Amino acid sequence: MMTPREIVKNLDDYVIGQSKAKKVIAVSLRNRYRRMQLDDEMKNEIIPKNILMIGSTGVGKTEIARRLSKMFGLPFIKVEASKYTEVGFVGRDVESMVRDLVSAAINLVRSEEFEKNKEKIDEYIEKKILEKLLPPLPRGASEEKNADYAKSYEKMATKFKNGDLDDLMIEIEISENTFEANSNLPPEMANMQESFIKVIGISSKKSKKEMKIKDAKVALRNEASDKILDMERIKAEAVRRSENEGIIFIDEIDKVAVSANSGSRQDPSKEGVQRDLLPIVEGSSVSTKYGNINTDHILFIAAGAFHISKPSDLIPELQGRFPLRVELDSLDENALCEILTKPKNSLIKQYIALLATEGVELEFSDSGIKAIAKNAAKTNEKVEDIGARRLHTVMEKVLEDISYEADGFKGQKVVIDDKFVDEKLDEIVKDEDLAKYIL
């Protein structure tokens, strides 16, 4: 597990600025590791300090969460609060986010076990395909025939491993899932559905298909995994990880906040959702098809722009469940300039790579980068502040003609400087009405 400084350093490669938010999240994640080193009695007493991130759209709230999920091998899901409805109304209930977390943990542990048992799985696939090419001899075969078969099998195995047989067509029998259980069903109904499927035998059927050996290797992977991996152990480990290491990122939390003077306090997608969130965030037992999940030690990170509402518009009980609050800074011209150049796969690097596929060499001068950032910042001030997302719009407008006529620029070097940018954007930025619709 990385130290808080290492976590922040890794996030710096992808998210510019927002050091306060990075610091708070890094400490929270490290505290989860520290808790796991304690004895059981103390471990159960320490609960995670949930985080509320407040900041305009496009400043990096979701990006921080997205990068964290890739950085750590922890069960992680991102959900939108606005997608849920109060229990009793048509729609998804908030408990489904915990079920989604367990499903994410199952996939995570399964992929880890797959990597550990990769050799066994590859051996199973190899044996299955080679036995199709060279059917085993009957039991009463002579020693001489068995010796010849072993030599032929060895030669075929060598060719298989070298990829010499990849384009050979074979007919294999593979299992097909004809019916999948609905993961959004309540656990009791999901279990009943699974039992029903098993009884009438429609969950999977064998079918013969003719395909190339290289495609057969992929087609047989699931079957090999099911035979070799211990799914009961995977499920038990996934449940343990969900309870102790799980992170749920709730985006758009401001969309379920209702101001005191609002007339829509009874909206089933708002205050009712907040009330339903309370027990889950505080700690309760949620029933899933893999067993009951205790949410006491799941870390919840909520985020919202809070343009129309305020954090104080959330019901007081829910506010108390998010003791750590961090405000993200708005992005000025300098920050936008850094976003264009500093991240590992920055926007400029992406466009250079995209047009390189057409044989166009794109080069951005310092003055051109500053002009793009300046125009994005100016439009954010005049129209609506959408943060770094404005850069996508501005970049597309600047490179629109080059992208469209890329074949005409093949083999050429195109330099994007301040004059080029101003020529493309000057009229649009000056006209506020036009900027509203184009930028």
C-alpha cells in the first residue's frame, strides 16, 4: 500500500492542482491500510471518515475517483445519486450500489485468481484443443501405438505453443449462457431465479462451433476458468474485501439536495433517497445474492458542484455522515495551461497521436497553448464555468479544419501558435451569444 505522499504523487500525473482534495483522500486510503494492521477488537471500533468533495463541474472530482480506481486493487464503484429513487417508487433503490460493489469485487478477485492460475488454464485449453486434433487412443492400444501417439502429441503441442496452428479451423463444443440472472433484482428473487434456472436447465447449453484455433483459445477461457478456479473461495474473498476495503464514490450528490424554500421536498428522487442513504452510509447489513454485506467499514466519497443547492441543504443526519469536507478550486488560465501539457496523456498528446495516424505532424507552440487556455478561461467567465471540459470544446474548434482535411495535410508539419488559435476563435469568443452555442 502506498504512503499518502506516493498516492498524491501518482495522482499528480493525471490531475492538476487540487492538492487539498488529494491530501484528504490519500490520508483516508492510508488509514484503511493502518486499520487492517490492528487487532480485531480495535479494528472493529475504527470507522472510515467519509468525504464530501465540493467544487464546480470539470475541476477534477470525478477524475480523482476514476484514477484512484485504476491505481489500487480495491473494490471500487462510481454511482450517480440522481439515478436512485426512494424505496417504494419505480427505479433503483440505494442498496443496489452495495450489490454493485460486491459484483465489482467478484470481478476483481476473479481476475487476480485468473492471473495466478494462468498456466493451469492455458494447459486446460491446450489439452482440450489438442485432443480434438489428435483424439486419444482406446485403452487397449499397444505400447508401440501409444509411443507413436505421444511423439505426435508432443510435436503438435510444440506447434500449438509456437502459434503455427492458429489459423487451422477446428470444431469445438463450448458452453453458452442462454439466460443471465438480473443483478438488480432483490437477493431473495435473484436466488429464486438462479434455482429455477438450474432446475429447468436453461442456464447454459453446449453448442458446436467451427472456428480458428486462435479464436478457440479465447472461447474456451471461461469454461477453463470455471473448471479450475474455486468460485466459492472467490466469493468469500470478494465479500471480505467489499466490507473492509470497498470504496463507493457517489457523484452528483447535490442533485438530491433540496433547499428549504423548494416546493419539491417530496420528490422521490431527492429527500427520500437521502433518508435511504443514511443507514447504508452509517453502517447496516445489506442482503446480496453472495450473502449479507456489512457496510460499517465501506468508505463513501460523495461529490457535487452545489451550484443551485448548498451542502447545508442535505438533511442534517446525512451531513453528519460526511465529516471530512474538501472544497476544490476553480481552474484559472494557468491551471488550464498545465492541464493541456502536464498530465501523462494530456489533451495535446492525444491530438498529436490521433493526427499522426493520418501522417500529419502536429506541433503546439507555447504561445498556441497559452492562447487555447486563455480562450477557454475567458469563455468560462463569460458563459458558464465548466472547468477543464471547456478545453475539449476549444481544442475541437481549433483543430476542426485540420481534422476534416487531414488527407490534404499528409506528410506536412502543422504548427498551432497564438495567431492560428486567434484566427479560429476570435470572432466566436467576442460574440457572447455565439460562444454560448459553439464553445
